[in-house]
Amino acid sequence: QVQLVESGGGLVQPGGSLKLSCTVSGTIFSVYEMGWYRQAPGKQREFLALIRENGGTPYKNNMKDRFTISRDTGKNTVYLQMNALKPEDTAVYYCHAVLVVAGTQTNYWGQGTQVTVSS
């Protein structure tokens, strides 16, 4: 069974940093793309960044100023380095992936990891 396993969330003070990780668990053929979304209380889930098979990294407007997406292809893992965090970054952060499994591209979501920015 294919799953996305996230880690790295937690409580951080304003101005601090966190690094989220998301690893593909299970047998897959390849990774088409992996990325990050977040959902704050009472708001819709929003796109943050993704990294494509060819290495392209589109970001949501202005997110690249503080957030950096990267990957370890050998480990089927994607990271989100978040710096200069603000209280408005508080949200549940979700990993998303489009994986090729048994010849078919399929969407997967992680379980979410809570990030709380507060003093």
C-alpha cells in the first residue's frame, strides 16, 4: 500500500524555522511530482510549492522568499524548509504527490502535520 508519511511539524516562535519531510512509503514505479499545501482553520487548502520530475519548482506567489522545496530522489522524499515563520503560517501542512503505480498516475495525500507559529 502506497502512503505519504510526513514529519517535522511543531510549535515554533515567530521568526523561527522548520523543515517538513514527506516520504513515499510502498512500492511505486516513479514520482511524477511532489509538493506541499496547507490549510489554516476556516480557510481553503492552498498550494505552496511543488517539485516536478524534471526538477522544476513552481511556488505560490511570494512563498519562495521564505520557503524552499527540495527533494532526495533516492529516498523518494520531498522537503519544505520554512524560514522567518509568521503567526499567519499556522496551519496543517499536507504533502501531495502524483505517483506512477502499476502503470497509472495516481494522486496521494499525506495525513497532514500541524505547524503552529506562536510566542
